[in-house]
Amino acid sequence: GCAVGLAVSVLIVPARAYGSVLRVAGQAANLLGEQLEALADIWNRPGFDVSALPTEIRQTLGTLEMLSSEASRERRSWLADEPDPEPLSRTLARLHVDVSTLGRILTEPLPAEVHRRLAEPWSDVARAAAGLLRHIGQALPTRHSPQSLDPVVKAIAAYEAAVAEVRRDGLTRDLPDDAVARVFALGFVLDQFRRNLEDLVSRTMEVQRSK
């Protein structure tokens, strides 16, 4: 009986704990993808409420943090030979901050001409990132490889080129200060967002290699 109990504690319980981490991490990635999809055309939906989904994301990330701590304790006790789950949890938490910040920046539409120039490039970024996050949401619990980050990188580069064209044409000179601040804040957050997505892809590859 003792031998069976020891075998269960070493072989089954840790696997379930880490499997729960991957399942909930996948849920968090899916929810972030849903939020980005909602933000893709937010400039064309005045008054859109972006507050409901982040509450569910925060709750999911709280569960993930708890499970990651438990799985990390098992890993430190040599009860499991899996990747450290805490960096995955932290990366998803950083992405949540990025997406929430993007939502706050995008709440108010930009003046008409700047909106016309930037709305489509921003939508392309949001949809490319949402697609990647949804794919990772499926890849994590099944330990499959993630999609490439390249479509997101290309979409962000196209958005940055559109912003540069807006500046070159002098359209930012007559904008209110808060609108100018939002245009450039969006670019700064997107740079952070890209780096955090790159980290999430790396974490997903780490999970896949441990399969």
C-alpha cells in the first residue's frame, strides 16, 4: 500500500497538477485573444464596453497563479520533471496588462483623418495577435508547437509605417495633445506586447519539447 501511494504521488499527482496549469494557461490565452478580437474594430464601435472580459481574465490568471505555485513546489520537491510553470504564468499576466492598456488607449476614437489612416493597420495587428493567442490556447494543453510570430511582427511593422506616414504628412501637428499622446502610447505598448508575445511563444515551445 505504501509503495502504491508513493507511486501515485510521484507519477500521477504531479502530472495532473502541471496538466491543470497548461489547461488554465490555455484558457487565459484564449480569453486574451477574444479581448483583442473585440478591440480590433473598437474605433468603429463608440461606447463599446471593454470591462467585462478582463474580469474573467483576471479570475483565470488568479487560478493559474495558484496552480503554478503548487506545480512549482512539486517540481522543487523532485515530484515532477516539467518546465517551471511560473514564467508562463508571469508572461500571460504581462500580456493581460498590455491588452488592458491597449483597451484604455483605444476607448476614444481618433480624429477622422488619422482614424482613417490607422484603423485598418491597427485591426490587422489585433486580429493577427488574436489568432496567435487562440492557437497557443489550443497548443498549451495539448503540448503542440505554437504558430510563428511573423504575422504579428509584420502587422505591427505596417502599423508603425502608417504612423510614420501620418507624421510625415503633418497630420499630428493639429491634433489635440491627448490624441497625439494616444497615438504614440499605442506604439510603445505594441512594442512591449510584441516582446511578451515572443516570450509566450518561447514558453509554449518549451512545453512542447517536454512532451
